[in-house]
Amino acid sequence: MPVPVELFGGVNKALLHTEDAGHSTHLIIEQHARVHSVFKSVTFTTATTTTLITPPGSSALVIVDFIISAEKVAAGKVTIRLTDGTNNEDIMTAHTVDGPVNLAFSPQGRWAGWKNARVDIISVGTNIDGTVSLGYYFVPASATLEYDEWTSRRGD
């Protein structure tokens, strides 16, 4: 016989997330990214810089999924960049010179930016044609780092 139990968080004393399955209640245990992430995409047909994601307030973002596709273009490339307008960190650059780019992956680490760092997509090349989609979620301001502290944690 099941015993009715409610579990509360140790810090905030909030009832933990449960799901009523009709005949019983189940505790939901899942990664934050799988429950709370969303995605945003940009399609480009010219050389341009597009801000794809800007964290609200003083928060930061965590990237959980990448999907990049671009057609072969002479001297073409697509760069995904974290930037706050002063500090820039290129996450990746896909070159489209020798062939098209088709890449999809979900990093298993915590690909978090620093406080106020947005994601810019930079496309280079005449007639470049592609799409970048990123899955992400935001980290509250209380859990973000300034750029200097963020980059110092990465080591040398």
C-alpha cells in the first residue's frame, strides 16, 4: 500500500515538482535544461552580425543545444560568439569554403556565459546561406559571474 509523502526542498521549503499519474503521484527528477530550455534560430542570406539571444536583466545564459547548417560558399564562415560588447569569446567558427556545414550537438558540460553576455551570430561571405539554432536557458543574476571571474575559472 502506497504511503502518501510530500517532499520539500531543504533550502526554500518549497514542494518538489510532482506529477499525478492518475493512480499515484511521481516525483519528477530531470535536468534543469531538459525541463526549462527553449530555442531560438536565425537564418541568414548575407554577411551580417545578428544578436540571437540577449539575457534579461543581469542574468546569464547556458547553451544546451547547437544546430548549424550553411551552404558551401567561397570564403564563407559562420561564427557563434558570446559578447557583452566589450569582451568577446568565440564558441565556434564553421568554415564553408570546402563544403556545406551540417552540425548538431548537445554539450554535456555547462556552457554558461558570464553576466550580460549575449550570443551573436556572425556570417561572412558573399551569398552565404544558413541557419543557426541554439537551445538555452537563463541563469538568475544571483548565480552569474562577471567576465573576469568567469574567464579565470577556465584556467590557462
